[in-house]
Amino acid sequence: MRTWILALLWLPLVAVADPFDEPATASDQAAVNSAPAESEDDDWGDANTAFDSPGTAYNYEEQDPWEGFNRKIFGFNDTVDRYAIKPAAKGYRWLTPQWLDNTVTRFFQNLHDLTSGVNYVFQWKWGNAFDSFGRFSFNSTVGVAGLFDVASKLNIPKHSTSLDRTLGRWGVHTGPYLVLPILGPSSVRDTATLYPAAYMWPVTYIDDDLTRYGVAALYGIDLRADLLDLEKNIVGDRYTFIRNAYLQQRLQGQGGDAAFPERSDEIERNEGW
């Protein structure tokens, strides 16, 4: 019903998405470390990527104990993207002038400001919530439903968060890396938020089915089109690169918002006051 989630296949490469992560507990880490090693032979080429250079402090493979299963789902997703989603995105880009493409992107980013604001309230980060609601208010009114980014001209900072990150703030652990059919890179905790998060997305509340599906499809195609140029950055094994990019985002966050592994729970809970 919510076809907008098709776009999440390539979500880990989008700058506006910055899922929250926290240090794994001893039990979580033990479960990851006890996972059986994968065979060195696969169909995806060299596993070396830009994230695997010597001296890398974080071992991404430890967060992917289900790599065998994940690679199979990744292969399915890659086929769907290659023959359906990507051609549609290329057609959209070819037909849509750059100014209109940017306008559509701003419209959906404005909706994301609203959902971020709600989640910042749940996270008890009132400063970020105020900024997000302020951006949504100015862009929805003066900016004509978000078609123009008036808030940035008024120097209102943009923050981005999600329900997944909200759960992380209050101590729910992320769990292993997981690739979902069509939806792509995720985690156990992130997967658990898909259904409730859909009710925080304003498009869900459009009464007319045809209009709702149309807006949702436009969101997915616009997002995929914006990612076409980023694919040039993928080097080495595609699965490994995308997995590591996703996990790196969870560690680093966007704009310094996400917690790093060495940050304590006390610092984490006081952030944003």
C-alpha cells in the first residue's frame, strides 16, 4: 500500500538519512562474534571497498552475522532496481527539468522535517524539535507547501532523525545488520519501526487511494533519481560497499547528531537540552 518505501532500497547513500546507533552490549557483541564465517567464494567480486582500508577502527563484518541470507536478498533487490526502479528514475530525470526535480525534492524534505520534529519530541531534544517544526511551518506557508526552502534563508538549521533513532536514544539496541526485500539495508530495530513510522508520514493520510499512491510513487522515483550520480562512488563489491556505508552512517550520523560508540548513556540522554 505504501509504495514510497521502494525508494529505501538505496537509502543508506542519502545524506538526509542518519539512523541512530549505540555501542553494542556484551551479549550483542558475543552473538555477533559467534556467527559462522562466510565462504570466501561468492558471486559479488572483491570484498575490498573504500571502507576497508588498513587501520579502519570499526569492523563492519561483525555487525553482519547473517551475510549469507543478506546477500541473497541484496541480489534480488539489485535485480528489481536494475530492471524496474532505476529505468523509471532515469526516465523521470530525462523528462523533468532540474528546477522541477529540486522543487519536488524540497516538497518531500519538508514533510520529513515534520516527522523529524515529532521524533525529536520523543527523544526529548527540544532545540532540534523547535527547529524542525519551525522549518516545516515557514516552508509550508511562506514556502508554498515546501516548494521553496524559506527556512534555510532564515538560517533555521535542518536536522534529520527517525523513529529508529528514537528507540536507540532510549536504550533499544540496534541488532544485527539486515537486508529487507525491496526496502534494502536495515537492522532488526529499524525493521521494527517500519509499520509505526508509516503513520508518522503525512502521505499516509491522503484519503483518495489514487492520489496517495501517486504521491508515494513520485517520492520513490524522485529519491532514486537523486541517487543516480552517487552510484559512481561505489567501488569494489557492491554489497560490502553499501553495507559499510549504511553502518558508517549509523556511527557518524548527520551533522554530529548521532551518538558515537565511545559516548556514554549519560551524555546521550542529556543531549539536545
